[in-house]
Amino acid sequence: MRPILAAVAAPLLALAATFAAVPNASAASDVATVADALEKSPVYVDPAVSDELTRADVDALERKIKNADKPVMVAVLPADFPKRALFTDLRTKTGVVGVYGVRLGDAFEARADHQVMSNAAVQNLTTSVRGEPLREQLDDFVSTAVRTARGSAPSSWSGVDDGSDGVSAGPLIGVGAVVVLGGAGVYALSRRNRRRKEQEQREALEKLRVVVDEDITAFGEELDRLDFHPAEAGADDAMRADYERALDAYEKAKQYMAAAQRPEDVRAVTQALEDGRFSLALLAARREGRPLPERRAPCFFDPRHGPSVEDAEWTPPGGAPRQVPVCAADATRLRDGAEPMIRTVDAGAGERRPYYDAGPMYGPWAGGYFGGGMLPGLLVGTMLGSMMSGPAYAADYGSGYGDFGGDTFGGGDYSGADFDTSDFGDFGGGGDFGGGGDFGGGGGDFGGGGNF
């Protein structure tokens, strides 16, 4: 399909190069000018600082963002650009749900809608690029942002600016002929690829179904072994509430799995099971008179082991050491130099491997258990971690695995000014723009000293 698309696109690209409009030479005087530009293209450079980036630099950033199809925007502005409520106003006027990075003079800051990127991800990303030279800073910011951001780019970026004075119809007719000739082939290939992808997803879902059914069965057996009766002596309202939540989680998990149509649907199942197991841990502590456990992730090696009790150092074969959440039994095994009890799954051809080295379809399963930004750190250096960090992964197996990529929410949509402004405050109070995070944090303005 790519050679045909390239053949169709080549004349269009040649025309674009031939008839490209001359950039506006007037300086941007307000946020509206910047917002209008970002609605049409993901990168804006104020004419007052246009000598700091070449046209090739800007084109490279735009290509990287558009090729990744992510709602990531970058603006380069002079140091004297009005700072007050800059991000909030910019977000309001563009109306685009996404990630906004702004270089203001020598300072850099970013904000994002929480649906597209978490507070922690934005803050870590912003901190990692601060102090870098302009070109390197923007390139590093965009490279990481398009891997991390959830959702898709706004449709307006794929449109053609109609603002030129006029273009001869002859070249356009020639391009139209090429498009017509290639259209049938493109359609046929697209249809075949779509069917192939649907078949791959069905096969992945069936493999996941086996693993998830094992998890649901194991949780049902835990409920049976518990032998709790709401009317038994010593039972109180808190215990009954824990038990009811566990039962609800069990039923939800079965319902979600029965309704699953795609691999990413499995994430809701394992989330429900994780909630249910924590409810059982609370109930057990209440019945035994022990302190209530803190909410922790399940055991990394096998979530059926229940909530973890501590973090322990573990090194996968050929990988780097990292801290992982473990149950009491696996913590003891690691301290004794023994191998933990790792969950193995079908890797194809009758071979069983640890779930993190068995193929990409197990990402949704793991994502439900280890959400909230944990999964990237746990899986770095493993087969699954390497696959999930690629921008194409979410298209095949969904997203929502912490900083690998997010929910099924389609960022890049237009909300206009209809958003919660408390989610887009500018973190006033000094320092260098207020320290990252999403557009939340208490309003105020950018200012207050420091680097703005």
C-alpha cells in the first residue's frame, strides 16, 4: 500500500512545494494569532524569533507530529510575549484537546488535557528538556510527547490552506488523474489490510480470553475459600461492603469479558479483578483484626497472587534492574535467591513464556492490572515493553497503559471553550512557569518572577 500512496502523494507534494504560500511576515500580537495558526498546523514560530529556527527545522517537527497522528502542539514566542493566563487562553481559543508546549524566550513549559497526558508525564517531560538548546529541546519534547500522548491529531491539520491567490488548474487536473488511477488500487489494498487486521485482533482476543478466564476462575475460587457470610457473627457493615464490592467485581469481570470485541476491551476486565482482590484483602484484614492494607498494585509476577506487599529489585534476563511490586511469597523467594513464580502464557507454537515476553496482545491484560503510569517502568527492556513504546501499538491493541499511551479517548477533538478551567490554570507564583503538570493547579497566571 505504501508504494501506491507514495505515487499518489508525490505530485501533491510537488505542487505544495511549487505553490507554497509565503509565511506571514507580521509579528504575532496576541494569543488569537497563535491559536489560529495551531488550529491549522502543530508548530508555530513567531516572526519575531523566526531566525532561531530554519524552515527545515519547523518542517521536521511538523512531520514528526503529523506522522505520529498525535495532538501535540508547539509554539515558539519572544520573551516579551504577554504571559498572563497564556496556556488557558491558548487552550480556549484553539479549542483543541491536546498537549501544548511553549518556548517563551529562553524558558520552556508545557500543559496538557488530562485525557491526553497525565500530570506526572507532562511534568517529567518538561523537566527533562529544560535548559536544552532550542532545536534539541523542541525535538526531544516532540519525540517523547508523540510517544506518550493519547488520542489523535485534529482533522484540521490534514486540510490544505486555501489562502493563496490562485493556482493554475492544469497541474491540479494532472494530480486528479493520478489520484483516480491509484484510487482503485488503494481501496482494494486498504480493504484487504483492514480485514487482515480484524482477523489478527480476533485471534489476539481469543488468546487473551484463555488467560482472562483463568484469572476470573481463580478469583471465583478465592471467593469460595473465603467462606464469608454477611450475617455471620462479628460481621459489620464495613465487612459486608467489602464483600459486596468483591462480588460486584466478579460479576463485572465476567460481563466485560463476555462483551469484549477487541483486545483493548480486556483491560476493563483485569481492572475489575484488581479492584475485587483488593476488596478481599480489606475484608480479610477486618476479620482478622489486622491493620487495613494500603492500596498497592498486584504482584508483578502473577496478579493472581493478590495485592503486593512491598517493592523488590528484579532483573529480567538481559535487562536492567528495576523495582517491582511483589507478594509476600515472591518477596521471600527473591531474598532467598530463588526464581519468583512468574505467570506464563501461550506464546504460539505450543510454547509458554512469561507474559511480558509472549507478544503484544498481552498489553491490555497487563494494563488493567498495572495502570496509572506504572507499566512503562515495570516493562522497560522486555519484549512487551518495547512493542508498547512504539506509536503504532495503540492502533492494534488499544492504549491506556500509563505513559505508554492512554485511554481510548480520542485527543485532538474540539471542545472549544467548553472545558473545566480549573484543569487549565497557569500555576502562578513564580519560578519557571510553575513546574509542569497538566493545565490544572489553581489558576493564577504564569508570572511572578524567575523565567516566567
